[in-house]
Amino acid sequence: MSDDRLIVAMDVPNAVQGLQLAEQLGDAVSFYKIGLGMLTGGGLALANELKHEMGKRIFLDMKLFDISATVEKAVRGLAQFDLDFLTVHGDPSVVEAAKQGAAGKDMKILAVTILTSLDRQDLDAALIKDGDVQDLVLERASRAFAAGADGVIASPHEAALIRALPEAAGRLIVTPGVRPAGADLGDQKRVATPASAIANGADHIVVGRPVWQAKDPSAAAQDILNEIKNT
């Protein structure tokens, strides 16, 4: 099985295309992310097929945010599928509720710090408190860990700082916003190469468009795997 530090984001329109991509990538990729964009296109069915029929690991990227009772109920329902990772927003009450919903299951709860598509200007527009983005990410990560999060989602720029936190010991750091050298940044603003992200302390990197939009997705994935293997 492939190096599962690479998680390929299944940001394709529907489960049919997702299954085709998984078949193209074959044994080269063992870990997939399925997010909100795929949810109405058969995302949960695809997650189950990839997990239980093809033996893949699954990261369900739902970024749940609601009152505690609703989050707990939603996570309890999702946990029955025996998937590997689930994201929630990093507010302590949300994390605590998610952990309660996942009790007794192996599914890891990952807390979103600040989306990698946002910068300080975006945070100002959303009325998020003043401060450097990295400082806010560190504060949110620390509070999420204290609330019981199994790991956090953060950009590669903050991975090393989070890894240095005492409370990060034994916790996961998963970094989206990863782009191979020369790749189009798309809507990402805080990015790094696969090698840099791993070197900065990430346990897993998430890569989508540079793989599934490539002329040869399998070759693109293999290039990334070779890069992180040599880090």
C-alpha cells in the first residue's frame, strides 16, 4: 500500500468520477478526502466503497459547525461508517461535542484552525479579531487540543509552529494548501510544496487539483510521493 501521508482530495463532481479516479490511481494512493462538494454527488456512498471494498483510508471533510447537540448527533451518525478522519470547526464547544459523538469509534476528529484560502484581509471582512494569522492559528490549535481534538487542519506555514506546541505531542497535523512546485495556486493563499509541508511537521498533506486535473493523475501522485519520500 502507498505512503498514506499523501491524501488526494476527491474534488470531482460525483461518485462515478471519483471511483474512476481511484481506479486510475490504483495502489499508488491509499488515502482520499471527500468533502462537501461531493456530498450531494454520492460522496458517502463513495466513501463506503473506497473504504470497505477497496481498502482505502477516508478523510471526510465536512467542517461541521452548529450547536453542540446537533454536532454530537451528526458525528455519531457519521461515525457508524467507520471512516478515518472527520473535520469540524475548531471552536472548543464544537470539538468537545464531536468527540462525544465519536466516542467508542476509531474515527479521528480534526479541528479546522483557519482555512488556507483566507488571509488577514478575509478575516477582517469576517470580523475576526485582530492579530497575525499565524498567531490566531496557534491559539485556535491550542484550544482545540485542550478540547480533545485528535489533530488539526492548518496551512503548511503554521505546521512547524503547531508541532512545537507541548500539547501537540501525539496529535495529527494535516495540511491542505499544498502545491507541487510550479502548480497553479487556484484559490489557495497560504501554500507550500509537499516536501516543505512534511519537513515543517505535517503528518499528512492534502492535494487535489494538481493530481486529478493532471493529464496523468497516477504519475502526478507518484511525483508527490517521491518528493515526500526524499524529504
